[in-house]
Amino acid sequence: KIAIDPTQHVAAVSPALYGLMTEEINYSYDGGLYAELVNNRNFAPHWSGFEHWFVESGGNSHASMEPSTDGPSKALPRSMKLTIMDASAANQAGVMNDGYWGMGLKPSTEYKGSFYAKSSGVGDARVRLVSDVDNATLAEATVPLQDGAWKQYQFALPTKSTLVASKNNHLVITFAHPGTVQFQLVSVMTPTYKNRANGNREDLMEMMAALHPHFLRMPGGNYVEGNTIEDHYNWKQTIGPLIDRPGHQGTWHYRSSDGLGLLEFLEWCEDLHMDPLLAVFAGYTLDGKHVDHEALKPFVQDALDEIEYVTGDTNTKWGAERARDGHPQPFPLHYVEIGNEDWFDKSGSYEDRFAAFAKAIRAKYPELKLIATTPVKNTVPDVIDDHYYKSPEEFYAMLHHYDTMDRSGSKIFIGEWATRVGTPTPNMAAALGDAAFMTSMERNSDLIVMASYAPLFVNVNPGGMQWSSDLIGYDAAHAYGSPSYYAQVMFANHLGAFVARSTNDGESARVFASATVSADGKTLFLKLVNGGDKPANVELSLPHVKPGKAAVTTLSAKSRWDTNSIDAPKHLVPVDSRVNVGAEWKHTLAGNTIEVLDIPLQ
Ligand code: AHR
């Protein structure tokens, strides 16, 4: 039996409860959200040559590729040197790039290309997008190169209306004359959300928009820490013209181009109407090393500079830099997180590191709320970031963890959480665990002010995933939401403003509920979860509801192991219907089911 009194508001719901967490993992940016199609556009050094680049020749044409220590900028002081030995108009030679497990192409679409080149004798570059299946040319451009110094070239690659959308495509650049050409920053961008220059893939942005996220933890996770001090997330190297971004070794076994850098994170927030939640590097890296005392000072200064880059007006040093980068308007900022999972730092140095950051940030920006990644004793953080990666059963067992927690201290941010069942994306069992946990977050959202599922993204190709159970999966052409994604869409779209007084004696049978009321008091948002396989007969006492129809959104599976995948993206999706509801309502909740009801109140 579930009894709810919608006129009794026991707490306010945090309007910022649901947000997003992001880091470069599972090819989230390069090979994911970032609209670049070319893999390894910066020709990162590798023992095998240049990953994802191959010589393209045939018939009587010959070419070779080698690293060169000459590049177009200080940040990219190297390039790929292509020597064309033999070539003719009919038998061209050059290079090809295979993209991130292909390149997603659509009909009647213009792909924007550019590269830096320094050439001698090769003449025009013929740039083509080509099908892997039959080698057909799907889009092409002729780019006349001028012999001499480094120069950037831009071109357009429009596809025909007859093209069949697919991911099985690659890029080819060839020449009809012998000579040499050095390349750097070879780029082909797919159209972006809201046509942002250097922006994001449209389908993934639309999927995130449907979550109505309130904030973006940027960037979080191991990625902000780095494997070594040298490779920590150094935001200053991720801003400005792309040619001035060296890229860096990420923590998930691949290199980051940093094409999606700090300004792009902020523009991502702007496009989805989210607040940035800025995570700053706090002097601890994944190899277990930390910096402190004098050595920490430059990193504290970097954090202050970063905050100024986000919020400063154009009279400030870093605000002016942001304006030069194309965004004179400052961004809103309320929360700064200092580090990530610093409970791993067994030296205990976080106490002093947090204090050093907090002192400096609070002196200059007293209005900012500071998030600690583990409890500290001598400085009071505004918020503490708790992380949970659990099984459904573990979540079911901890649904009352926050109910009795002290409300007078720091607030809670659940900056990473997920029920981890299913790979690459979670299945229905995980969605049920997630939904149950969300009922407890909503009930406690006077304390839990924000929460963000992690990881957000996975490129589902073999080799694309470093961490299983990720909210949204994709390849070069398509994206899909896991059942956990849909559970979040359902909860986030019916958040409510107040927690209603309620009791539920069905938890031992795995029936969970959350009851919130809209700000105007006219709607009860009732979330019901049946984590059991069998239907549950639920008796609901709902005084003050208007007897009649209520809107229901249902996500249900025959088996908890059911899921969505890149080949069956819509196997489990929420379904809308209407149901008769009254003050005493007997309701059968199907097994493995999440329901969200909008119930009109009197
Ligand atoms: O979300 C994956 C990883 O889990 C994050 O990078 C890290 O913070 C956590 O341990």
C-alpha cells in the first residue's frame, strides 16, 4: 500500500537535481559528440606511424607517408609528409583516413573540410568521401594547393540527395602529380547542433536535450585528474584556434584532440540551457602522486584563471581571452568542484589541497559554492560529491541511506552514479535499479541538490568502450538510448517542486515510489517502480486527487535482461497512455516496469 498526501510538502525538490557528467571516455568527444569525422587529424606520434591514416595508391601510382618535425604552429610542431612518387590524372596517389569506425554520411548534406598543407609540386588535392562498400565517390572537392609555406585550405563536400545514409565511408585525398605535401589538422566536420562552428553532433545533442539537464559537470572523472601531473586536464591548452591546441594523453588509453575544449563545454551548456559545474584539477593524479604547498600554487592560480575565463567580463585577462575566442558574454557559474574522487589519495593530502583551493576561490569569488570530492575536516565544503556504481540489489538496499542524514552540514552531489548491468549500455534490470535510486534521490532532494549519471556516452564499436554500462550508445551514424536513458528522461521531465508526504510498505516486494507536487500545486507526479518480475497489485491512497484520467508514461520489459542496442535502438521505449485514478486506487503494476503519472489535483 502506498499512501500519499499531496497537500503535505515535506521538502522542496532541488530544481537542479538532474544534470550531466562528462569526460573523455569511451570515445565520448573524439569519435562521439564532437562533430569531427577524421580520426587522428593531428597526426599524433605513434610507433606504427600514423594511426588511421593509410597510403592510397594503385596501378602505376606510388606514394609514401612519413613523420615530419615541421608543423604549422608551436602547438603542432609536426606533420605527416606525403611523397608522391608516381601519379597521373587517371592514377592518383595520396592518403586515406578511416574515421572513427567509419564516417557517418547523410544525403543532401554539406560536410565542411579544411587542412593545413605545405606543398611542393603536387598541384591540386582531390578530396573525396568514399563508400567502403563499393569505393563510390559520395562527395568531392578540388583544392588547389600553392607551393610554399604552410597555409590553411577550406573546402565543402556536399552529398547528393540519392545517397543512402551509412557509416561505412572514409576520406581520401589524392594528387595527380609527383611532389611532396605535408599535412596537419585535416578535418571534415559533420553538420552541428544549432550550426555551432566547431560544435557537436546533432543526434546526441537532441538526445541530451530530451533529458532537460540542469548542469554539466565539466570535465569530471579521471579525465580531469590525468594519469600523471604532466597529462592532467590543462584547460589552457584546450582553448583558442585549433592549431594552438596540442591535444593530450587522456586517462582512458587514447589521446584527446581537445577540439572539444573548455569553450566548447561552455557552448554545449549554452545550447542545452545548462549551468556549467566546473571541475578543476586539484593536484592529484591517477598514478597516486600529488603536489602540495608551493608546488600547488600554480594549479590554484590555474583554477582562478579558469573561473575568470568562464565568468569574467571582457576587462579581465581571461574574460578578454574568452572574447577573443569568440564568446564575449560571460557564462553563469554557481558550483566549482575541486578534484575528483580524492578518497583515492591515500597520503591524506586532500585536506590541505582542498583548503588551499577553497581559500583562494572564496577570497575572490565568495558567491561560488565549492564541492569537495570526499569529506574534509578543517574547511567546510558547500557540497560533497558521492559516487555510486552498484547492482540493482545494492541500490534497493540503500534507498534509505540519505533519509536520516544530518541536514545542517554540506549538501550532497551524486556526481557519478549508475546501476551497472548490461554492456555496452545498461539493460532493463539496470533501469529498474536506477529508477528505484531516483525515487530515493527525489525524496531526499532537499539534501541531494544535484546528481549526474556516469558515464554518459559510449561508442559501441569494438575498442570503443573502456567502461561498460553507459547511458547513450552510438556509432558513426546512429545513436540510441538505453532503458536507463529513458528512465531518466521520464523522471527528469516530471520532477515537481515539492516532495509530498508518503508511505510505502511495498519495498520488500520491490515496489518503489516517489511523489512530488508541481509548483502550482495542481499536479501530483507519481513515479512507480516494480523491480520484481511479477505484476504487483498496488493499493494507492491518494486524497485530494481529481477522480478521472491521469496521463501515464510506461517503460516496461517482459524480461529484465531486455535492452536496446545499436541494431534494436527502440526495443524498449516509454509508451504514453491514460488511466482512471481516484482517491482510493487499485492499480496493477506490471513486472519490470517504471511508470510516471501526472495526476491532476483538486
Ligand atoms: O565514470 C567512470 C569513472 O569512474 C570516472 O572516470 C571516475 O571518476 C570513476 O571512478
